[in-house]
Amino acid sequence: MKIKILLIIITLAFSGCQLFTIKGKKIVVVEEATYTQASPIGIVKIFITEILNENYFAAVDLMLKENGDVLSATEKYEITSDLARMNRFIAGKSLKKEFTDTLVGSAVVTLEYANGNKAIFYTIEKNKTFYIINYKRE
């Protein structure tokens, strides 16, 4: 009886989370990569995730001016339409290669997609945290 109750509790505890996927008799652990703003590639991956989720205002919050100042509300609003274009540029495309060219206090991250398109992100480090200062599509 105690084993059945314990089994039910364990089943209920794991039914709401997606830490693992059961396929047949084998348990396969699904791991998601965690990125932080502590690295240039991390900030770019977070930025792209926000764009692909159409959360443009959160993506703009990850940006600074080239001199390291915070963007004004007007500048943030103006950038959101360009982020929608960036979403259409990268949505549904598989990533082929990543390149990072690191400089002192900044880095350039280039993402090459399978169709040959490239997205280039310019980052800057401020207070041990990286931010996007500019980006372009090729």
C-alpha cells in the first residue's frame, strides 16, 4: 500500500515538469542549454530567443548605445519594427556555424544559417555583463 502511494506521489510530481521524456522503456533526459549575459554568445542567444518569441521590448532591453548608454524610450520603440524584420530573417532557419571574434571589452558574433544568410551581432561588456550594441543581416 505504501509503495502504491509513493508511486502515485512520484508520478504526480513529475507529471507537470518536462525534465525527462519517456520513449518506450528507456528514459531520455532532455537538456536545454542555459545562456547568460556573461558571454557574447550568451547575450546573442538570449537576444535571438526574445526575437523569435516576438518579445521585442524584452529584446530591446538587452541593447545599449555604442557608447554604452541606455537607449531612450523613443529609440527602443523605433527599434522594435526592425526586430520584427530580424525575426522573419532568422525564423525557421537552422544554424550552421557560430563565430565569435573577441576584442577587449567587446565581441562580434556571427551566426551563419544553412541557407547562407548571416546575422552579425556587435556586443559590448559593461559591468561584467554583455549587451547588444548593433546587429545586421547579410
